[in-house]
Amino acid sequence: MKMKRDVEIDIDNNTRLRTLLKIDVSEKYVAWLNDYEIMKYTEQNYFEHFFSNVCDFVEQKYNSENDLLFGIFSDDKHIGNIKLGPISWEHKSAEVSYFIGDKNYWGRGIATKCVKSIIDYGTKVLHLEKFNSGYYELNLGSEKVLKKCGFCVEGVRVSNVVFEGKRINSILVGFIPKLS
Ligand SMILES: CC(C)(COP(=O)(O)OP(=O)(O)OC[C@H]1O[C@@H](n2cnc3c(N)ncnc32)[C@H](O)[C@@H]1OP(=O)(O)O)[C@@H](O)C(=O)NCCC(=O)NCCS
């Protein structure tokens, strides 16, 4: 399936998703990826990010047939990302991942609205039927976001990741819009 690459989705009056472009990569965005407080519950935390790597990542996702990487823009500012992908066209399923990098925008319901919107787009436009995501068990914010969007726990990868010197579980969740 040929995917439309340049996509814009309105979330509310001042927030929208737009396919991320190389020109959107800023020092601010790179700094989010290197910020322990922001990334501590994600795999980004385990390596250092540089401007050029981030540009390569964004370009690679832009050219991918199996990923849609969106920037989250609020008040016309880039505040975070949300990704639908990898998409499995055979199984009509996709992974969903996200972060709000600008801490001023935490706790305003933005991640919840963005996940709901991306699922709506994936279902209606891309005809996907299953959405998968996951979080470290200590990530209460992400747990709430995914629950509010209808995701159910499908599995626990016991003692799967090292967090601050301790082994903790990672939680696997899924959502099937047709069953909701
Ligand atoms: C986790 C994260 C995505 C939440 O985004 P957000 O836009 O602040 O989330 P929302 O405002 O939609 O919050 C949804 C619910 O979670 C709660 N919540 C948000 N962050 C929380 C936290 N750190 N601890 C406990 N609850 C939290 C909110 O209060 C809200 O609850 P309510 O509906 O009962 O009021 C955001 O903090 C973030 O990007 N963190 C860093 C990166 C990350 O962890 N990404 C996800 C990896 S799986």
C-alpha cells in the first residue's frame, strides 16, 4: 500500500500533528532526547543523540513505507512526537509510541488526545485493525494515557529492562477498535 507522506491532523484549537521533516529538527528537539527526566522510561535513554543522527532518523522515517512519524505542534511550537509504526500491512497492525518533550505541556491531556487521533487516522485512512504499545511498569503517565485510549494489558515481560540499577517489568498493551 502506498502511504501518503505529508499528513496533518488537527487535535484541537491549538494543537495539531504534522509529518515531521528534517527541517523540523532543532537543538531543542535533540536536547529532549538527551534529557534524563524526559526519556528515563524509554529506550532513548540508553544512548547519546546528536543533531545529525536525529536528522537521519527523521529522514529515514519520512521515506519509510511502514512508519508515520508526526511532530506534535502546540501554539505553533514543536512540543513532542508521536509515531505510528512499524506498520505491518499484512496483519493490519501498528506500533504506537510518543513523547511530549516540552515539560510545560505535560498533564494537559495532549498525549491522550494525540494517541486517540492517530488511532482514528490509522483505522479510517490506513484500514489498520490492531494497535500495539508498551511502557515500563513505573511509567504511570503512559499507563494512564494508554488505558484512557482503550488499550488493554496483553502481557508482561518480566524483569525485562534495567531501570536505575534494578530489573523491572515492561508491559505490553494492545487495542482493537472493532472490539471496543
Ligand atoms: C507520559 C506522557 C506521554 C504523558 O503525557 P501527557 O500529555 O502529560 O498525558 P495526559 O495529560 O494525556 O495524561 C493522561 C493521564 O495521565 C496522568 N499523568 C500524566 N503524567 C503522569 C505522571 N508522570 N504520573 C502520574 N500520572 C500522570 C494525567 O494526570 C492524566 O490523568 P487523568 O486523566 O486522571 O487526569 C508524558 O509525560 C511524556 O511524554 N513523558 C516522557 C516520555 C515518555 O514517557 N513517553 C512514553 C513512553 S511509553
